[in-house]
Amino acid sequence: MSNLYRRDPRAQWIARNRLHPLHVPEGQLIQRGPTGLLRKNVHAIGFIGPNGLKRIDRSGAAGSFKQLNRQPAQGSKSAAQEEIVLPLHKVANPDFYILVVVDGVSGRLSSHDRDILGLAHKLATQPATIENDAAFDKGTVDNEARTGAGVDAGVGVDPGERTGAVVAVFFDTITEEKLDTAGIDRLVNFEGNEYQQYNPEKRCADLYKLVNQINPKHILFPDSIHGGADLGRRLAAKLNTTVASNVWKVNGNQIVCRGSAGKTDITRPITNIMLALEECNEPVSDTRHECKVLEQPLIPLPKQASDQTLEQAITNTYEQKITDLGNESVNPNDINLAEAGFILSGGNGITDWDQFHHAAAILGATEGASRVAVDDGFMPRERQVGATGTWVTAKVYIAVGISGAIQHMQGIAQCEKVIAINTDDSCDMVKRADLSAIGDSQEILAALLALVNEQNGDFKRDLKGAVDDGQKKESNPTSELLGLKQHRATPKNAPEAQHA
């Protein structure tokens, strides 16, 4: 048997020629030099960045050179595709709780919610001091609440070594799948049909009972239009305590709030209830959490209502002054692109823009566009989606005739589901999409409109003659399924002319 290593001149020539189309696959193969030693291909290290320049990860997070240069086994993930397992953060016996009431729009955590959870963990893990523990040591918190016996029994520790747990409160059904990476140690989920409507009195009453049970050190709400700011102020009034709004920074026992439309910073002592702004803190990203569900019933029955069920007892503890009149149809294009839940976006592949606008109206979708379509004058500048336009977080994003430039892909990174309609099955948008339709956009949109019109016809026939409070029920089934409605509420016994 010969000890000589045979060489492949063609493979060596391809390895030297970085412009050859087979250079990257050939360069990933393990090669031996004339002496029989393994030769490392230094050009295989790194990746091509958005600007076309090679970027090299020197942090070691991507693994060793062997992991980067080896060929993955068939059916297995490469080193770059292997899922990173974050360390698990557990709080078995918390000494106190930080309560976070998330907006949870459509059952999902928004970026604002995740920022609030990050702030909650900062409050739960920062060193205890006399100043920022003043509310905890007033004497209003009993020994059981100090050790967390209200939910998880434990033993008290030294005040300087207190460990807190973050309790997240959701109303209605949860659809978020990655709760463990959001920084939730304990989870409370109030479910029921009454939470699907605008019912702030019910939510405030349940929160009031929960607060009396676990006695949290701080209560955080998103200062948003989705109900967090309103609910936080209601709870503060019910607890007869002060509330800090527009909070964007916490420094020990001091908080910084924005005033004068964001032009002034106001420093004040920390409060029990805070309404925090977006980007008030970095979200949790380096740990996983238990997300332990606190089973119902959380609230014990009152003594005088021992013969009633828990649901009846809770219902009778608040007075409903606002009646939800249901959903009111809105023009999808009046919805801010950054807040839209359903977006139909067009690009350079659109040949019939009248058909595109008609499809968006029939589907009840908010219109978006790529930069090419905006630069060509087919869509206004405020409809541009991407890093140079608007970052969107839609539940459903349909990209019609958009190949997927890097800036556009960055703008739709937070979308839940992406549907691509394109003639190029190898474009970046098709690779990113959860569902793709390969073909002419005009023909596919025409078929989609025909299908929607057929289903809408069946829907209208089923609802024919339906009457709700003497008025016909008007609804767009496509938009209703995607949650594109706005609540219309009015105080009880108020005249119809006073409706907002």
C-alpha cells in the first residue's frame, strides 16, 4: 500500500480561485498538505455581512474552527443552526414579588411588555437597601408575605440577600409560545368571556384581590393605549396609593419620568405602582425562567359568600359601570402601520395596482410597500416597510412581488406569520416565508379574491336576518378573524348620542 497522498489538481485550483462558483463547497472539505498534515482553510471562517464584507465572529460563541469547518452529518443541524440552550433561572422560595400586568394584545407579548419584564427583573435582583425597601418594611407586609408563603412557602433570609420573583398577569387566552425566555417566574392567567370585552372594572377587581394575596413589592404596567395605563390608574385609586407615569429609568430608590411631551426628565422617589414607557430597560435575553403557572382559584372565597361559587363571588364584588357595545369597523389604512395586525405589502412584482388596492380592501388588510414601489411612486412614503421605513409586528404579513432586500427583511423580523407571493422560488422572501405561493401575483390575487368573495357570500347568508339590540350586525369576517376591530364602549344607561 502506497503512503503517497494523491492530489486532485482541479480541486486545488478551485480552492485557490475564490471567484469560482464551487469555491465555497470545495473549501469546506478537509484537505491534507504534502506532509500529510491537515490544512485549515482560513477563508471558510466567518460570513458575509449585509454590506458585502466578510465578518468574523471572534467571541467564540459560534464554536471552534472544527465546528465551523466540518461537514454536518446528513439529517443533522450544522453548528450555526444548533439551538442555544440558555441557563434556567429558578426562584424556589421568593422573598417578595414584582407584579407585571402585561397588555398581552391578542395573547402575545409585545416588545413593550418584554421591556417591562426586563425592568421587573432589575427590581427583583438589585441589592436591597433601606431606601428602596422602605415599602417592603413598613409593617404592612406580614411574615407570610415576606417569605412568599402566599403562593410558594419559604424561609425568610437576610434583608441584604432577598430574592424576588416576577409574576406576570395575563387576561384572556395566551397565544405566546416563548414565555420562558421573556423572564416570567410565575404566571397568573385570568380566562373567561368577560375578559374578551372592554371590562376594566372586572380586571381591576381581580387585580385588587391578587395584590392583597401576594402583596407585591412593586406593580408595573405598560404606559400604553392598550389598557395598561388605564388599568394601572384604576388600581392605584382602589389601593389609595400614588402612581408614577412615563417611567423610563430606575436608579436604585429613584426613578426618572418623562415630562413635557418627552422634553423634560423628572426624578422622584420610587413608588409601588409604575407605568413604564417602552425601552425602559433591556428585555431578558440571557436566561430561561420557570414560568410556573399559579393554579386557580387564586382568590379565596369571602366568608359571607361561602355558599356561592368562586365565579359568583368574584362577579358580585365589583360594580359594572361600562357596557361594551361590541366591535366597530374601521378603515384598515387608518391603522398605524407599526400597529397593524394584518398587512398586505406590494413590491416591484405588482403589475396591477388597482387590483392590489381592491384585494387589500376585500381582505381588510393594511397596505404596505417595499422601497422600490415607494420610489417608483406607486405608494406613499409612509407605507414603506423596512429598516428605512416602518418596522412592523403584524400577525400576518403578505408580501406580493417582494424579493426581500436586507432592509425589508429587518423590518418584518418580528412578524408572526409571513406569506410570500413571488415568481422566484429562490428569493430571500420565499426562504423567510412560512407559506409561499409561486406564480404570477396578478393571477394569484385574482384567485384569492374569488375565494374570499365566495366565503363572504356564505357568511352573509348565514347572518341574514340576525339582529342585535335592534340593529343589524355588520362585520367583515376576514378582519374579524384577524382581530382588526376596535372596541366601542359607553357608560351604562347613557343616551345613544353620547357614544364615543
